[in-house]
Amino acid sequence: MTKRTLSESQRNFFALASQAIFANPFTDERLAIDAKLAGQPGKSTRSEFDQQVSPRLRQMWASLGEDIKFTDFEGKDADLLMHAMLFDTFWHYSADLDALILEQIEAGDEPLPVPFAPKVLTRLRQWGFSPEQSRRFFAMCFQIRRAYFFIDRDLPGPSASMQRLRQRLWVNIFTDDIELYENHLWCRMEDFSTFLIGETGTGKGTAASALGRSGWIPFDEEQKRFAESFTQLFVPINLSQFTESLIESELFGHVKGAFTGAVKDHQGVFERCHRYGAIFLDEIGEVSIPVQIKLLNVLQERVFSPVGSHKLLRFGGRVIAATNRSVHQQREDGTFRDDFFYRLCSDIIEMPPLRRRIEEDPRELEILIDHIVKRTIGQQNENLSARVMDVIERHLGRDYPWRGNVRELEQCVRRVILTGRYTPDPKLRLEQAEGGDGQGWVPEMVDSGWTLQELTARYCAELYEQLGTYEAVASALDIDRRTVKKYVDLDDV
């Protein structure tokens, strides 16, 4: 049978669809491609894209005739058409995939039925995809949609640092060549460990969760559902919470009678992690050298034994590690092994501090407040967001350094909801007074040999200037209001 060829206009349009498939959705490149697909100059909004692309796709399919298959074409035309068909399928069912994600979050660990799956698989097979290809591409569609959903929803912010972070997380899941991923790595990502670094409270756990819930999951056509619920894929453990004697049990599990108090078998996080999941080792910088060696052996050999057992169990998931410590300094000090570091660092991703994000784009603060308010009360509330912003501007100022990062901002929002005000940690206020660069009034204090009374008066006055009331200062310092007033008045003398 003579193979067909695409017209120039068809080839140009399907080439754009092919580029869209392989472009990182968090880049300007992808926005530009979407705008061209929608026939809009510049960047296209999502609503404009939805309104414009659907009729253009219908027009292109109609121009090819009924019962079209990509196998009717050859070479580059066949590839372009195949990619366009996958793009069209993903775009057509994106709302159904989003609904499935939300329903699965509510349902928990039991995989839900996927009622629209037969339509998707039938559509792909009519276009020339084999049953095995159809199932795999459907699973890819679900994975791509989950990755976009969790990265976009949970890590908002227009700053350049956050844009780069979202791009990096996407690459961590699909590599920087999604065609390479689809052809060779979709079920072989377990050897690519990830190291998240950054200050306390910058969102390392949130980023790890987005990565961990975005792994590939096969579709079970007979059961009409995915083989696992993505809610089970992410298994976190904070290593700083456990003593040296308990940490091995929490990591690898133990059998009954392995030690005093082991009254029954216990599954560790490595055993609980699914084949397509990820284990999150938070505060990895806290673990001792012996534990590092045991973890290194698991990562290299992919097998482990519960405490008190000689049975070898296989670990098939990915590893995501995080620390707020300086790993460079720990390696210099000999408290973090070089070989362990090199086994963890397939990809190193830095979480940007909140102060840098706000410096890059002041809108970051308002957007994060809206995000936290919505997550806290279950819906958007502009009045409440404005109330929080007003408290911050009046009592902290726009240049407040947010030493606790996003975690501190979350507590600020909650405290304003509860009490109508926010009083930061006095320790952070003292750091701010010091200036962090040798400036401020602390050097003056040292040079002038202030008395304790003078120091207390200046500190109370600094807090009073920031917080606005004697009551707020008294609450921050846990002293009587009258004492605060006495010291503030003394500083004014």
C-alpha cells in the first residue's frame, strides 16, 4: 500500500503539537508553542488555548479523512502524526485526569476505577497504536498530568527562582528529554536519586512530595484502574526524630524478638515503599556514619534485611534526600561520607529562601498568602488574605527577612486568623537588629559598653517600633506590659 504524506500546513501544525509534547510545560518555550497552536500572538492563556486549539484540531483531523492511522504514513510524517494524536488525546482528557487526581486524593490508598479509560484506549487503537502502546501512553498521560498538577498547585510563585524550581522538578521526573524518558527510562528511574538542599522551611518536603507522587504507574486494563494509588507512592521519614538505636528499625524494619520491646514484626520505610514510589529521607545530614554506610549499601545493592532477620528484601523505589545543613562543610568535617554523597547526588536541587523570592518579585508574598489561606480554610478568601497582608505591612514591613521562610509565613497566616496579629520570634528580631552584615545597633552596643538596662531598653524600643503596641512586645518577650513601657520610655530619654 502506498504511504500517504502530509500537506505543508498539516505538517507545520502537527510539528507544533510534537514540540508541545517534548517541551517542559513550565518554560517560556512551551508557552510560546501553545500560543502558536492557538493561533494567538505572544503568550496564550490557558482559556485562550482551550478555545482556539479544539476547532483547529478538528479541522486538521477532518482534512485527513475518516479512519486515519499514523501507520498510513511513513518517516517523519508518521512520527509527527503519532505525536499529534498523543497530544490531542492528552489535551482532550486532561479535565478527566484532573478530576481523577482530586478523587484519588479524597479516596486514599485504594486505586479508583477509571470510567473514561476504555474511550481513551479505543481512541488510541483506532489511530494505529498497539494495545501495549495504548496502555503505556495512557499511563504516561496520567503521570504527566499528576506531575503538572502537584508542581503547579503546591509550589506557586512568579519569581524567577520559583520558575526555575518548577522547571527543575519537571526535569527530575522526566529528564530534559522526555522522548528519551518515554523510550528507555519510564520504568528505570530508581537509580536516579535526588538531593534537595536549602534553609529550614523553604518547602523541601513539599517538593519531595510532588516528585514522589508523580512516578509512573502501569494501567491495569482488566481491572480498569491503575495498579497503585499515587497516594501510596510517597513514603517520608524525618531522620532527626529517631535515636541511633531506633533509626535502623524505622528504615529497614525489624522482626519480632529482634530486641527488647520488639513484640511484633515492623515494616520499615524501605519495605513500605512501592516499586513505582519514592522514599524521602528528610534531615539526612543528621544521621551517623554507620547509618550512612548501611544506607549506601542499600542504594548500591538494592537489597536490605530487617533488624533481626537474614531475609533479603528488594527496594525498587527512588530516593529523595534533603538537608538544611551545609553538606560541603559536613564533608570537610568528615561527618558526611563522600561516597554516600555521590550516591545521592544524581540531581541536586536548591530550594530558594523566601526573602530571595520576594526580592525577585514582590507579588510572591501576596500569592503565597492567598495560597496558604485557601489551603487553611478550604477556599479563597480575599478579605482574609488582605487582613494578613495588612498585619505584615504594619507590624513587620515589606523587608522582613522571613528567617523561617515559607514555614514561618504559614504560621504567621494561622496566627493572624486566630489572634488578628503576628509577633515573630524575638530571636529572629535580634538577628534582624544585628543586620546580618555588621550593621545595626549591636556593634554600637559592644563598642560603647552598654549596661544590661540600656541593652534591654534598646531591644524593647526596637520591638515596639516594629510591633506597634506595648502588649505585642510584652507577649513577644513574656514580660509585663508596664515593664515594656518603662524600658521604651527609658530609651526615649
